[in-house]
Amino acid sequence: MEGTTTMSMSLAAAAANCCCSRVVFVGNIPFHASEKELRDACELIGPIRSLRLAADPATGKRKGYAFVEYPDDETARSAVRNLSGHHLRGRELRVNLAGRHYRRRARGDNEPVGLEDAIHAASLVSGAPPPDHVTRYLAARAPRELREMAAALHGEGPDSLKLLQEHVPGLAAVMEQVRHLLDMAAADEAAEEAKSKKRAAAAAEANDDHRAKLAKVEVEDGGFKDKIAVSSVGVPCF
């Protein structure tokens, strides 16, 4: 029993301390905008805990985006809603929740989502968080299973689903946690697909450059041979 209590407290603390949902990504920052100007814009929403401007570690040159941490997830969500499109030095800021700061590898459709993702999803749930045993249960489920669970509940129809949510304590929170997990899985899959496309495009570009260089060499070689042939014709024999 003592071990169970320790695990429960550990999960609850982890979900409470998960600051991923309190951090927002701010993009499209003008390079000539000062850190104070950006801070002032972000503080229009509320006080901030930290602001980190991204920069190249080798040159120190700014990259045009930053990560801003607010005191709570509600303020961070407000920033996403109200700071997006805010004009700063002629540019419209792009603001989104920063998401997780750990692994971004897409997992297989039949691979469990894992405890880290389940805890993060629990931290995003509005209102009372799901019980710890629910978080552990969902952590062991794969995205395919989560989709089947969500489909089964929504298959009852909106009226029946509403009744279930009203009469089954915590069901609404569990469904929201499942939705966040599925969104995270979809985001990871999309990010992995984008990386694959980028790698394929880079490989194709490198291949095109290689072919262009080969073609240039062949043309230059051919021209050199033609010049030799012309010169030979023009040289009289004695």
C-alpha cells in the first residue's frame, strides 16, 4: 500500500509540475526588436516567469523566435489566443503552446504512448485532473487503442455521450486526456513526416547538384577535345 501511495503522489506531483503547457513558442520576431520590446508585448497578457530568445550558439545571432513561460497554463492559453497576430515592429507574432521539451520521435500506432506523454496530457486537462490510475492505464495504451476508445464513446451519439459525462464522474476529464494524447501522437507523426520530406528534398537537391557538376565536366571535356581537333586540322604537315 505504501508503494502505491508513493507512486500516486509521484504522478500527481509530476502532472502538477509539468510546465510544458505553461510555455509558449513566439515566432516571427523582428531581428531588430529588443528583448524588452518582446517582454513588454508578452506581459500584455500577464506576468511571465522567463523569456528565452533563441540564438545560434556559435555566432550569437538571433533566430527570430523565443520561448516564454507564464505562471500557469490558463495564462499561456490566453497568450496563444490574444498575442497571436500582435504587431511588433511591423511583423505579426506567431504564438503557440511550445509542447513537450523531450522526445519528438513518432511512435508506432501499436506502441504504448508512455507515462511521460500521459502525464503531460493530464497536465493539459482543464478542471480537475484525471485520477492517477487512469493516467497509468492510458500510458499503457497505443494510439490505435485510444482512437477505438474515443470512437466507441462518440458512437453512442451526442445525447448519450452528454448523459454519460454528466453521470460518470471524471469521464469528461478522461476523454479530454485521450484527445490530448491523440493530438500529441498526430503532431509527432506530422513532425516525423516533415523531417522525412526535408531529408528527401535535401538528398534530391544534392543528387541534382552532383549531376549538374558531372554534366559540366563532360561539357568542358568535350569542348577541350573539340579545340584539340580543330587545332590539329589547322596545323600544316611538313
